[in-house]
Amino acid sequence: MRISASPVSLLLAFVFAFSNAVAFAAPMLTTTSGDPDSTRIEVFIEGLQAGTVRLVGNYGDQNYIADTTVADAGGHFVLRRARPLQPGFYYFLLPGQKNFSLLLDKEDQFMTLRAKVADITGTMQVKGSVNTELLYRNSRFQSAQDPEMNQLSQVLRSNPPTSAEYKKAKERQNQLLAERKMHLDTIFREHPNAFFTKFKLAGQNPDWPEFRKPNGDLDTLRNLGYFREHFWDGVDFTDTRMLYTPVIFNKLKRYIVELTPQNPDSIIKVADPLIQRVKPYPEFFKFMVNWIGLNYENGKTKVMDGEAVMVYLIDKYITPENAFWDTPENVGKLRKKIDEMKASLLGRKGPDVRANDINGQPKSIYEMTAPLIVIFMFSPDCEHCQEQAPEIQRIYEKWKDKGVDFYGIAVNTKEDEWRKFVKKSGFTFTNVFDPTNRAIYAKYFVDITPELYILNKDRTIIAKNLVAGQLETIFERELNKK
């Protein structure tokens, strides 16, 4: 059960909705051809069945329908627009589940494309768009290499690095990669100012010199450090067109999720300098700070205390001065919610709660003496709370004499409903309820019930965002510590 609509989710949803709206509101381009259209893309796909054609655009990690048209029985369709398309990466979604891509800049709004449906990439002919033509030129080159590259990858996975098979395959793989680099370098020299060039440069991984230890072994940590340090070198943060391609999201996801240990301290250590780096570039700043925050929102990540990342970024960066995409009022509400979450982050001392129990007696967390305390926050009309209640009581009975105690807190309910639920569930551990909410406000944050926290003997929060089935593993680990 969700206690309330999260301002975090609402703000982030607004960011992406706003960004997509920008794509439809691109400024009008002037033309000298006498054609009233600002965009006209004519396509002939031999063998394509008739039906609706959708043009799908990209912003960050979001796709949106930019426009639609209709293909006739001859595979011919025309996309005409009074407003030009936002420069970026698009694909046409065709009848029969076929699709093909476009890379458009301001000067690419008038083009003609011809291909055969059986092999669109291999047969594509482009007239009027240098960026889309380069996109297919590069794609065909890589497609020709792919079968051999896949075979070589299989050999490398199947053989030890010291084997002759591995060395031979590695040598050939390096040759193919060098050919791929030469192919792109040629395009970059021929078209230094093309959108395609900036698009491909932004997506490149940095080369590193394969640092080695004194004994000759690969220095993995040094190589990884170099790779991270130079990961964003090819991206021009003044060029907002990149946000309308998959490049920035793919790099950001790899940088934050794949190249960074998934714990809050490591993520913050990597994310903070990146946000600082893009802060002078408003559109990149808006996307990155919001995507990282959204990615680690409670309920959307498996990272323990992932919301610590969200809290840190919002507290530092989403201010009325910085958050130009929303109103000060909405930002204020978001920051208030973040303040409520700060006290219950992992590693902090768990706040005390003192409220009346089922017998009307005041009960305090800090008065409990067990080495481990489980804070169980629930709502009587929450289906998951109802499902987990028997398991919670079973675990309590099993561990109550082994150094574990439970402290139940009812939220978002009324006193009579709370009492009925406690009785029906057979809870015999401490359960409290404060109808004024003052006893628990800004102490243990709960967005979705049930919510479980664990405090150690020092009453430090050592685990949170748990389900009942995870409790006993943590009990065993903590109680076995010397």
C-alpha cells in the first residue's frame, strides 16, 4: 500500500513529460523552396504492407511518438510537418513489426529514402540527409564484421588466455577493431562538423594503455580508474542534440550502474562529480540529476538504502535556484519530503519513538533491551501487510528469546482498525499507534507499507526496505558477530 503520492516520483515524471513536450515545440525552420512544409520525409520500402507508420523519437531513456503517417500498398509514405523535428535519433515503426532508424539535424528535414523490406539496412539509399546516410554507411560496415566478431568472442570465452586459440582470436579481433576505428576516423575526417560525427564520438569508449603491474599482470584497478576518468571525454555537453539520442542514457546507465559498486557511498562518490561537471549545462544537469535520483528511489532499486543517493542529490542540487524546470512551491514540497527521509538512512542512529501500545501504555524503542530491534511499520488495510503478518509473528516467536525484539508502528489508519488488525494477526510484540502522527513524524520514513528497519545494539540502522523473508538471515549474521 502506498501511504501517499511521492513528490519525488511526481517531480521526476514531470521532468520527462516536460522534456518530451520540448521535442514537439521545436522552432520553425525557414525554407526557400516555396514548400510550406518544414519537414518532408518521403520513403519507398519495396515489399512493405500498407498500414500506419509511426515515427518514434528519443529523449534520455524515454521514447515518444513524434508523428504518424500511412504507408500505401506500394510501400510508399510521406511524413510532412509544419514544424520541424527536433534534431536527434528516430526510428520509423512500420507495419509488420519492421523498423529503421534516422539521425536528423536541422538541415536533414527534407529527404528521400529507398530500401527493400527484406533487408532495409543493407539496401537503404538516402538522399537529402548526410547524417542518416552516414548512419547506414557505418551500420553496413559493422554488420559485415559482426558474424566474425561473434565467432571470435566465442573462441575467447571458450579458451584460456594462454592458449594458442585465444591468442590467435585476440589478434584477429584487434585487427577488426582497428579496421572499425579506421572506418570511423575516415568519416570523422570527411565530415568533421556532422551531427553523426558528434553522435559517434560521444558514444565511443575511451582507449586505455592496458596498465600492468611490475610482474606483468594486467592492473585491473588502474585500468578501470583510467576508463572512468576518461569515460565522458567524447561528449560535448554544450550540444543538447545528444539528449535526443540513446547515447547519453546508455553511457549514464553504464557509468552509474555497471561501472560503479552498487552501494550508496560508491554511487554518490561517482555521481556527485559528474553532476558538478554538467551543472553549467542546464539540459544535461536536469536529465542526469533526475535520472540518477529516479533510479534509486525506494521501490525502484534493489540497492540497500538506495534512497540515500536520491536524498543526497536532491538535498544538494534540487533547489529553487537550480531546478529551473519546476516551480519553487513543488521543489519546496520535494525538499520537505527529503528532510523527512534523512533521519532513517542506513548507518544513522535510529530515532526513538514513544507512543501508546494496545493497552494504552507508553512504549519507547530506547527502553527495549534486546541487541536487535525490528521496526515493523504497517497499515491494516494494506494487502501485503495482511499477507506478511503471520510470518512476522512467527519470526518474532522464534527469535524473541535469542536477542531480537519487535516494535510495531501502525500508520495511515484509525485506532479501531489498528486494534482489530493487531488482534486478528495475533501480534504479541509491542505495537503502538499515534493518531496525531507526532510520535513518528520525520523519524522512520515509510512510502510503501509494510516497511521493516533493523537496529543493532547501538540502535544504529543496519538494514531497511526489507521483506519478512530476509529478516532471519540478518539476525544470524548480526548475532554471530563477536
